[in-house]
Amino acid sequence: MLRKLLAILLIIALSTMLGAAQDDMETYVLGVALPFTGSFGTFGQDFERGIDLAVAQMNAELEAAGSAIRFETASADTEQTPEGAARALQTIVQTTGAQVVVGPLTTSEVLGAKQFADENGVVIVAMASSGAAASIPGDNIFRVIYPPDTFASKAFATIALERGHQNMVVLYVDDPFGNGMNEHFIKNYQARGGGEVASFGYAPQSTELSAEAAAVSAALAGFGDGAGFFCVCFPGAAEAFVQVAQIDPILTSVQWLGNEAMTSDEMLEDPGHAQTLANANFVTVSQSADSTPLTPIFHADFVAMFDKEPGIFTNYAFDAANIAMLTMLAAGNDGAAVKSMLPFISNHYIGTAVQAFLDENGDQAIASYGIRQVTEDGSGFVLIGSYDGNTDTITYT
Amino acid sequence: MTPLLQLHNIRKDYGGLRAVDDVSLAAPENAIIGLIGPNGSGKSTLIDLIAGAAEQTAGRVIFAGEDISDLSADAIFKKGIARGYQEPSLYFKMTVLDNVLLPVKDQRGERPWYAPWRRYWAHEEAGHAEAAVTVLEQVQLLQHYDTLASDLSGGQMKLLEIARCLMGKPKLLLLDEPTAGVAPKLAYEIFQQIARLRDDYGITFLIVEHRLEILFDFADYVYVMHLGNLLAEGTVAEIANDATVREVYFGD
Amino acid sequence: MPPALLTTSLVNTIQIGSLYALMALGITLTFSVMKLPNFAHAEYVTAGAYAALIVSLSGVLNPLVIMIAAFAVGALTALISHLAVFKPLEGRDVSFYTLILSSFAIGLIIRYILFTMADYFNLFDLRIAIPLQILFREGYLILSNLFAWVVPTSIVLVIILTLLLNRSPLGREMRALADNIILARVIGIRVERVKNYTWLLVGGLAGVAGALWGLQTAVHPLMGWGAIISVFAAAILGGLSSFSGTVMGAYVVAFSENTVMLFLNVNYGLDLAFKPAIPFIIIIAVLLLRPQGFTNLIKRAGDLGR
């Protein structure tokens, strides 16, 4: 009994001493809510590295400048689900008192975390979510890098019509991102003179898509000549779909469009897949992340720190973390102040990807996209044009 | 000649209860030994102790000159002691032949890399089947070899159990009430088979039995237990006329 | 329903059903012999798929070599999970629920070992490098080389396993364990060894199923987990004890997920995103209406009984 008491007293004494030693330092906690497990687990892990790099660099600068402020991250797994994202946010906030959280990844996760963020005055800085469903004015969600899909859906609609598709078939992931893209695509396509659209949603957790491919094929056959296909899929499902679609006589005879996640050389690794996409004149629309002077520096720093190449969009996480930290330095470690000041800081930030400029929804307003097509031999994607979302014009190069 | 099985001062306590108290007995080769006594006198416990299904608190079990007191059930089985149960324990969803073939050890067909390819083990299996046929013949179940065990009569189930024990070529068979729940005529036949196995193959039987009228026709020697103690021993004639035995056992 | 859609969906039913059957038999076998509903089974599938992927990436494209590698890795994964976790737990005489939970746990461990490996070598959403070709085309009927691999391989393996179980000495012992494990010990069957062999077979089959499943979709650490509910539905339809029932169950689940799903989509506009709910509905329906599944519907050998 006495021993236990002594041990407890010792711990209390030690912790007060440690606390005293750090008293002159002020630590700002930067929350990180990302999917570390699930099919986007690798994205999450890579993004976290990008954020860690930003924090390490910021702390080094602060130290050199003699500042008393240091940043520290507290991360939690969103498990790639809305509920998981809400849990992750709650965990971070309740255990560390963080006022600002970078992440989550997808629109459904962002929406899952939204209620807790709004109610508790916590600011969410998302880096890659683009679903139109999260474009809400006045809330605590900022999506600082990637523009919402309301823009991209117009580009897809215009391209479909330019290609002469009188009807379209859409396969979309049945989550807020996919639903939003599908909805806005149909609206814009029909507003611009398009005909009927048949849409099929697949469950986000699906790993096997042969029934979906059969349904898409039958719908395309029903429309007859001139119909086009638009695939709104996450990477794993996209591969599984192409795998079964490549022997389908209808799907291999029409032209395909695809969302930005399909703009990946990994889609072309399998020769059969590459050939299928090449034959389909596969075209994607994705944000043109033009390189800024910071891009190569980020790349070199990342390789130096982690001894591996940064994954796709990892610099978006790096930029989001920087915007969040700069705002905290300017406004203090306070959610309401950060919320008020973030658009100003963000609009004056030039990152590694693209200039950020936020609209009234707290979303990226600079909507500049690249239009890419798979080469005839299926060896890669080439830029064939650009889409300016702010003027709604396509320019082919 | 030393007896096949010797128990030296076996004792078994369950908590405070002494189920078997200082029992010593000996079973010679090639004999049917009866083990009788009222319910709860410790007979079945004794069988469990010999077979290794339970561990004695004190005492030694010597089998064929070897101390097997501390061996596991599996090891004791390998030494040549097999046992049957009061309730027939068979694989009722399998055929009679399958039931008899199950205990055969070290077959090629037991290995997963051989099992799917019949030609690697068919020859060996045929040899085992031959042995099984012999054993089934011994207990006169051969004509039922393809019957499901669940379709046998109660007495046949008992015989099948004995046949399965015989596949291990045991020297000693422990049987716990082999005629329980069997019609009198069949019960008598079961004992006839047992006697034949003793005569033709030199197997020793230690049999717990309540049907004394049948047991006494076949047993070579009888032990009587009462409240965990050995009450009496002797030939059938001696036991049948023992006054103490008559008192505790027959109540007169 | 357009004839082209019907034909394609039926071909898919056969192809996917064969794969489900291969995976579900292992679940039935572990449940019968080991009394364990093993959720880590999904991970043996994934491990097999990754073995196949790595062999194919190393340049070996002989399907037989790929299958053997997948079998070996699946078998080893299963055996290790038994020896390291299930066997010690059984020795401690833990409850049924502890075993289920531990199967989830070991599944997670294997899955995240695979995740870490896939992350390190960047092996996500890749495909076993056997190109897909059309072998046969007549009207709406299109059969690929994948179909030609998957269906016969599955059927042959199912037949071999059934024969092994019903005819061989090993199968006899496995049936004995399934029926009464205490008696098996008493009559001198080497129970632990038979269990080890059963795990090897279960894992091996799951591994081969993984290799074939990796031809159907993309190889990912979650691929086995993605299929496990459908596979469990198939096994539950088989009453978790009947081989023939499990195979039937596999085709019923695949039929529901493909043909029935598309029929409902075309005629009643039911969203395709409903597909993952189908195995759950089947499981609930079976548990409510006919808990024994297809067992005893057709009385035959191969039932492991309970």
C-alpha cells in the first residue's frame, strides 16, 4: 500500500517537473484524420508523411527564429468511413484539445466529420475531397487545394457532347463523391443538350464488379450507337471493372470517360487493361497541378526524409498542413479565429501544387483542369487540353 | 509366470472422496477376469485408471512387466491395452468397416499429399481391409461390413466396439458392461465371442459386468469391489459361495 | 431482361460461384473438423493471391506453378495460424466466442502484414499477369481463358476434396474428428496431426482460390475480406457441414449477386449498390427459415454432420 502511494507520488512529482521544464514552450496540436486502414490506407499513410514533413520544417524554422511555438501532430484513423472519420475527429479533439484537423481524405469522410467539427468549433482542412455535397457556406470545413466536382462535371458533360455521345451510361461509386459527380454530370449534360443517362452505383466496398459490367454493357447496348460511358470509380474498383470489361463486346466498342482517380499509370500496368483503355479513347479530367517553384523542393525534401518517392497528391496534404499551421500562427490556437482567418491566409499561399483561392463555401475556387487521354499504344496518359472551370471553356492543345 | 496386468495398492481420491482405496489385483494372460460390485464401488474408475483416462493418487500399474502408471492414454493404447465403453461409442454415420479401419496407424493415405491419389495407398488400404475383415469375422459382423453403424442392433454395436479394439492387436481388453442394454440372448452371444477371442487369440479381458449369471458362465477369475475396496477375489465357484459377497451384493 | 445480359450474368454466376465454392469448402471443413467459424479464412485467400502475384511478377507465367505457389503459401498461413493461435487456445479450453474473436484477430494480423508488405513493395491493385483473352464466342455467349481456368480448376479441386474426404484414410479420420473428437482420441487417431493436415488443405484451397480470384479482380490486401461474407453465406447455405450443400450454396449466392441482382435492377430499378447486402439477406433468411441449410435436403455422403 505504502509502496503504491510512493509510486504515485513519484509519478506526480516527475510529471510536474517535466511540465515545468516545458513551461516556456507553447505547443499547438495539429490533428491528422486520415484513412490509415482500408483500401485508401496507403494514401493515408503517405499523406501523413507529407504532413510530418511540413510540421518538421515548420518547427525547424520556428526554432531558428527563436519562437516559443512548436507544432505537434495527433493522428487518428478514419477507417475510410463517415462514422470512422467522426470517431477519429472526436478522439483527436477530446484527447489533445486540437482546434484544427488536417484531413480527412474522401468526401464521405469529410461529411461524416462535419457535424462534430461544426458543433465543437473545430476547423477541418481537407486536401483532396472534391464531392459537391460538401460545398456548404459558413461551415467549419475548408477544402483548400482540390476544387469541387461541380466544375469537373461540366468538363465531362462538354467532352461527352463534343465526342457526339447522344446518350451516356455512368458507373459511379455509391458514396457522396460518386453520387455528387453523377448528379451534376447528368444535370450539366442534359442542360447542354445531352440525351438520356443511365446510371449505376456500385457499393464502395465492392471488389468484384462483373455484375456491374454486365449492367453497363446492357444499358449501352440499349442506347445503341453513339452512346458513351463515364466511369466514376476509385482505383481498386476501377481495375476490377476494367478486368471484366475487357472481354465485353459492347464496352470495348464505346468511348470512355473517367474521373481523376483513374488518371494513374497503375491503371495501365496490365497490358490488357492498357489496350482496353487505349481502344476506348479513355479520357480523364483532373486538376492541373502545375508545378510551382516549391514542387521540386518538396520532392527532394520528402525523399531525403523518408527515403521514398511521395505518392500522388501527397503534396496536397503537405500544402493543407502548411495552410493550417500558418493560420494558427497568425490567429492563435483557437478554432473560431482560425476559421475566420483561414481564407485570408490560404488566398495568400502559394504551395507545391496550385494557388489556393477559396470561394464562399470554403472550397478551392481556382478550377483549372488538365484533360488527359491514354496514348494509342496504352503506354501512358498525355495532356490533350485544359479546362478552365472559372470560364467554363475547354482548350485543346 | 508373471501376470499380464498387476495393480499395486491403487488409490484414487476425488477431492475428499476416496473412489478407489488400496486395490491390488492381477490378471494372468489368456483369461477372462470379472470385476463386479454394486454401483459406485469404483469399478469404472479402476478401468479409467488402467486405461490412462484418469490418474491414480497412489499406486502402480504394471503391464507385461512394465510400469505404465504415468503413461498417457495414447501411449497405453500403443502398449496393447484397448477399452470399450458402457454406452457404445462408435462413429454412427460411418460404415462398420470404416469404424474398424479408423484406429489403423501410419498409413500412407493419412498424409494429405498421398490422400487424393488412390494408387499410392490402395494397396496398403487393401491390407488393412483384410485385417479388418478378419477381425469382423472374429466377432461375426462381416456380413454387415457396409452397414452404417447406427443401423446395427445394440449387441452388434458392442461387438463392433470390440472389433475396433482388436484392430490394435491388444493383449488386454478392458470392457465396461459389454452387455448393458442388450437382450439376454445376444448378451450371451457377446460373451461367447469374448471367450472365443480368449481361446483363439490369447487375449485377456478385464470385464466390468452386472449380469452375473452370464459372467459367471465365462469368467476365469472374479474380483469383487465394494465402496472402493477389494472385498473378495476367487474363482466363480468361490465367489458365488462367499458369504461376505452374498451379503453386500445379493443382500442376503 | 435482355438476352445478352442474361447470358453474361449466367456465365458470371458459374465463374464466381466456382470461386466461392472453393473458398466456402474450406470454411465448412474448418467448422466441421475444428468447430471453428474461421474469419481468418479470407486472409488465406489474400495470401494465396499475393503469392500468385509475386510469382507472376517474377516472370513465371506457368499457371500450374502459380497455383502451386498459391497453394503452398495459403496452406502455410493456415497452418501457422493454427499452431500459433488456435491450438494453444483450444488447449486452454476457451469458449466458442473466444475462438471466433481470435479468428478475427489473426485475420487482422495477417491482413496488415500483407498491407505492410504491399505498401513497402507497392503491390496494390495489381493483377496476376496472365492476359485475358476470349476463347469462345457464339452469339451472346462469351467465354474467356479466365473462365476456362477458373471453372475446371475449381470443379476438379472440389471433386478431389470430396473424394479425399469420403474415400481416403485421411478423409475418414477427418470425418471422425468432425463427428466425435473425444472418441477419436480414445481410439488412437492422431488428432493433432489430422488437424494440421486439415489446416494445410483448407489453407491450400483458399490460396488457390485467391490466385484465381486475383485473375477475376485486382490483388489487394482487402480482396479476401471483400468476398468473405458471400463465402460465409455459401457455407451457411450448406449448413456448415455438407460439401454438396456448400457447393450448391456457392452457386446460389453467385446467382443472387449476378443474375437476380441484375434482374431486379432491370425490372424494378433496384440499385446495384445493393449487391453487398445480398449475402447478408441470404444468411439471415437461412438462419430464420432453415438453419440447417441444404443439409439433409439431399441425403448423401460428404455430409460432415454435427
